[in-house]
Amino acid sequence: MADTLKPIVCPACGKTMEKVFIPSQGINIDICTEGCGGIFFDNREFDKFDEKNEDISAIIAKIEGKTFSKPNESMTRVCPNCGAKMVKNHSSVKQQIEIDECYTCGGKFLDNSELIKIREEYENNEERDEDILRYVYQKVGRQLAEQERKYSEIGTHDKTYVRKFFDVLTRHRS
Ligand SMILES: [Zn+2]
Ligand SMILES: [Zn+2]
């Protein structure tokens, strides 16, 4: 989605958001400076700010030390860019931070302290991705152990397909 200059309304509190130019990226980010301090990122913009080594000083300058209104957490948020209903998702498998995402245009909305918290979760996106793999491995691993226990009860020595899959995936480790 192209960076747009049309003013948008904060999905959390309804105030008009301020366009903040980010010189290092040459793009505008929408920040709710008059209301709740929330930040809206157009499709793919968020990727430029979610890692610790990426510069967010222009964003911080707008929100640091300010008092913002408390947004209504329970209300369904509507994407200020395209009008679709936004969906709440955890920022990572740590499941501590929830952000609003628009599946139609790819926009993301973060409450004012969330950007900083998300950047603190991992050193970089490689770590974030590895954590997803670890999480899936543990989840599936538990089910696998249960399934194999049942297999052994009925006395079969066949490997389950999932076990074969994991054997292939982890061959270099064992
Ligand atoms: Zn707001
Ligand atoms: Zn949208």
C-alpha cells in the first residue's frame, strides 16, 4: 500500500492522527498525538521499526514523556486506512503483547507503549522466527509423544508420519 497523505482517524480513540515523517525511511507514520498515542503502520512499514537496531527516534520524540488518553480496549477497531475490521493478534509466541492487524490492507495499529515492548522481545527477527519454530516443535512434539504412546500400546513399531517428518527436519542435530 502506498504511503498516503490523507488524514486518518485513530482506530482506538477516534482522534485525527498526525503524520510524522521518518527521514531515515522516507515515509510517514500516523501517530495519535492528540489522543491515545497509538501508532498506525501501513502495510510493510512496521517491518522497518520492529527490530532493536532500527531507528525509531522520530516516533519516540512524539510520544515520550506525554500523557495520553486511555483507549477503549474492548471496542472493535476498524482499519483507518481501508475500513475493514481489525483483528487482534499476539506480536510473538511469547503471547504478551496484542496488536491490531488489518488483513485487507496489511495495516497494523499499536497502542503507544507496545512498539517499545515489541522491540524488547527479541534481539532481531531471526530470534523471533526461531522462537516460532521452537514453539511449534514443542506443541507438535507433545502430541507426537501421546500418539506414539498409543502406538506402543497396540504394539506397532511403525513410525508416524509426523515423527518421520521431524526426523528429517532435525537430522543434522542428532
Ligand atoms: Zn488514539
Ligand atoms: Zn486496512
